[in-house]
Amino acid sequence: MTLNRDDTREQKRMAVLRTGARLFNEHGFDRTSLDDIASELNVSKRTLYYYVKNKDDILFECNRLAFEFMEETMVTSQNNDLSPLERIAMVMRSYMDLLSNEFGACLALSKDNILSEESRKTLRNGRRKLDRVVRELIEQGVADGTIAPCEPKLATAALFGAFNWVPQWQTNGNRETYSEIANGFLDIFLDGLRTRE
């Protein structure tokens, strides 16, 4: 993808972020340079600095946008008209959809320990918020009897552990394939959580 003069600044910035995320996912953050990103976009490295501060800024923004993608689903998951199991499925399907794009894969594949303390804190708060939503839904299901007694922290870790592993081996980012994987995972996990008659 090239950056054209007619594009708006935000479109160009998003092109930089998407390209950065894709290259981080393919080659690793440490093995991707700003020169690589600039070359992929057919621009000079200096041009990138108009849209991002540095390589760390690209990683932070990719992760921040991934959490932003989940905001609406996390709000919708508070709808008490649906059972806790249905809401867990909704959150995790949305999360798998996120993982099928470059920002979501970047979130799962990258480590934030190279970022500034402030950036790490922001991203870890995002992870905790998402984790807390699922954990609280499991707690609600245990309380209302629709979910078998279990340790919500471990159940949530198992769910996210399985889902976060998918970009490691399913690298094409095909939404349909990711959706099928989500359905298969949820059949297994939700059946395991469901209270037996």
C-alpha cells in the first residue's frame, strides 16, 4: 500500500499502523524496523514521523485500537436479558473476530514490556477490563446455577489462553476461518462450564 497525497491524514496514519501491525505479526516487533515499514508503504522513514512518534508508538496504538474494538461488545455484555453463557459466547466471538485482523493479532502476539511505563499501564488496564468482564459473567453464571462451580479466574485464563494462541498458528487472518474456530472452541468451553442436569 502506498500513501497518496489525496488521502486524509487519519487514513495515512491508519495505513502506517496497519502496515506496522502486519509486519510485527509476520516478523516480530524486534525484527521490524521503521525502515521496513516505510519501505512497505513506499515512503521515506522521515515521512512516518509525521504520523507516529516511533516504533513503540505504533505498537501502543495498534494495541489501543484493538481494545477500542471490544468496547461496544463489553457494554452489550451487560445486557441481563441474555444468560451469562450467551454473553460469554458473544464476548469471545467478538474477541476472535478482533484476532482475525492485524490489530487483534498484534495484541495477542506482542509483548508490551518494551513500552514506556505509562503505555504499559494503559494496555494492562485494557487487558484487565476485558478479563474482568468475562470473569464476572462466569461468577454470575455460577451464582444463578447455569454455570457449574469453578474458579472464574482459571476459567477465564483458559478461555483467553486458547483464543490468544490462534494467531500463532492461523496466520492468514481469514474472518470466516476464525469464526469457525471460535464456534468450535465455544462448543468445548461452554459445554465444560454448563451445569449438568
